Amino acid sequence: MMTASVDRFDAAIVLGAMVRADGRPSPALARRVAHGVRLAQAGTVGHLLMSGGPVRHPRPESLVMRDLALAAGLAPERILTEETSVNTIGNARESRPMVEARGWTRLLLVSDACHLPRAIYVFRRLGLAVSPAPVWPEGLPRAEWWLAWAREAAALPWTVLRVERSRLGW
């Protein structure tokens, strides 16, 4: 498990992923939460900020994430939820006021390794200095992994346009 530093961070922002129609977490969501919980249990981070609203399921991703972290034994006072965002840009926008209100400055960002370059760009451009805490899926077929990387590469120019447009007020 590699993180940006062995020093303690204030929090890890754990980005949401799909919640299945029956309310169960997708494998991506479960592995992101598991990674965040490991960071918290190891003392690397003080808190987890679960970020994700209701995207494909009426229950916010962050609440499903919180339940997974609680079931793994993490204390409730170490978990915060951001329940309205529906994409990576929203994750950054909605997490920022929560981070600033608590005075957190040392932050990790937890997501799948293929998603992190785009997510880090978004968070940093929208004012949150984050360091990467990548999740590397084990057992994922090579074709799926390459498709995920290709999807992220294709999404980057569109994301840059959307972030810069919003920063300039267009």
C-alpha cells in the first residue's frame, strides 16, 4: 500500500463509485472504502471523508461507503459523508467546504489508480491540495483494466474544459 508519505494526514477523501440497483456496493466502491479504512486503521489518516451522492441508486454512495467502513470497525466519529456530488468535479466542490471548516490541510485522495490523475487535477484546480492514495484492483481482467485507463484518458480533455470553464465563470 503506497501513499504519498508516511506522515500522518488529516483525512483521506474517498471517492464514490457505483452502487448497484439492489443497494450493494460495486467492487470499485468496496475496494476504495477498504483502502481508506486500511489507511485509517494504520494511523496514516485521522478521518475519512466519503464523497458521493445518489447517482444510479437513490441512496447516496457516501452512505453506502460509511456503512462499509463502520462494518470494518472504523469509529463513527472518524467518518464524514458528503452526500450530494454526482461526479468528480462535484466531489471536489462539495468536499472543499467540509475540509476547510475543519482546518484540514494534509489530505489524501483515494480512488482507483486509473482515475487518480484526473481526480487530482480536478481537486487541485478547485483548491484542495491532495496527495494520491491509489487503489490497484487485484484480479481485474487485463482488458477491463486497459479499458478503464482508456476511458480516463478520453475523459481528461472534457474534464479540463469543464473545470476551467467553471473557474472562469463561463
